[in-house]
Amino acid sequence: MTTSSQTCTLLVIEDDPAYLDNIEVVLRMEGFRVLKALGATSALALLHNEIPDLILCDIMMPEMDGYTFFDMLKQDNALAVIPFIFITALGHRNEIRKGMAAGVDDYLTKPFSTEELVAAVYGRLERVNALKQKASQTSLKKDIDWLRNRITKRELEVLLLVGGGASSKLIAKQLGISIRTVENHRTHLMEKLDAPNAATLAHWALVARQL
């Protein structure tokens, strides 16, 4: 598995304490950090303080069932994007279709094995990471295309040296230009790239390395 369990926090919601503890043990043995909630109400309280990387949630629970809880998360932009797996004793096709139609990422039907639980968690996290990487690559390509049409060859040279931590004096020496000219290029770059500070300029220097 390429996903690192050491960096992932999972929230498990289950009204059966014994079942909840069993799931926690399995996931902790895999190296995950596990938050536990005996029901949806407790889970909502936890979510006020921390957003997990993935949620595993039982369907049939008192006070609030899994579907209602899932619908509530979808009303909050910060919570709606959390990968979600239903855990349930219900194995009927109509229940599975209902969950999938609502947008649930995966489904585990009790009783499930340790291997099935671990595979479902890792599988979901892997898919999320793949989507994030694809989005990041798409964003980088847009930045590269935008930068390519935005700056001159000389400005690119200055930007790359700035990204490497070179001082204006060193840049001037390497490019055979005056320090004042270097400062003018810096100013123009910050204006063109809408870079209010050195950190933003450094980001564009990383993008420039891809040109």
C-alpha cells in the first residue's frame, strides 16, 4: 500500500461498544489514529474539533441513523468532502443502492473480516490520494501555461535564481547586469505574478523550473 497510515486519522461511528472496540484495535494495529464515537451525536461533537481523513459509520443507530448523519455532513462544505464508508448488518441490494445513490464512497456489510475492513480503508484512501494528485497535476499544468505566457526570458532567469535563494548581488553577477536592474526585474515579477511577498514569488520559482 502506498498510503501511509501514520498520517491518517479515522473516525469510527458505531453504537455497539464491543464492535467499536474491535474495529479500533484492527485499525490501530495498521498504524491509523482512530477516533471513536458511540453514535452520530457524539461524532458530530468530535467533528467540531477535528476533521478526520475518513469516516466509517454504522447505519442502524439510535437517535440518528447513518443516512441522516451522512446527509448532515453534506450540508457543511468542510465535512462533505470526507471519504465515507457505511458499516451495516444490512446486506440487501436496495440498502446498498440507497447508500451509493446518496454519495457514500464504499460499503462494508457485517460480518466482515479484518482483511475486508483494512482493504476497504486503504482502498478508499488510495482513491482519494489519486484524485488529489490528479488535481494537483492539473493545477500545476495551468500554472505552467499561465507563467509561460506571462514573463520574458530574462525574467525567467531572475525568477529561477530568486527561487534558489540567490541575492540581488549574486544574480547581477551571474547574469552580467546591474543590481538595480535585478531589483527592477523583481518588482516587475511581483506585479506580473500578483506576488505580494517572497513566499509567493518562491512558489512561482518552483513552477518556473517546470518550463
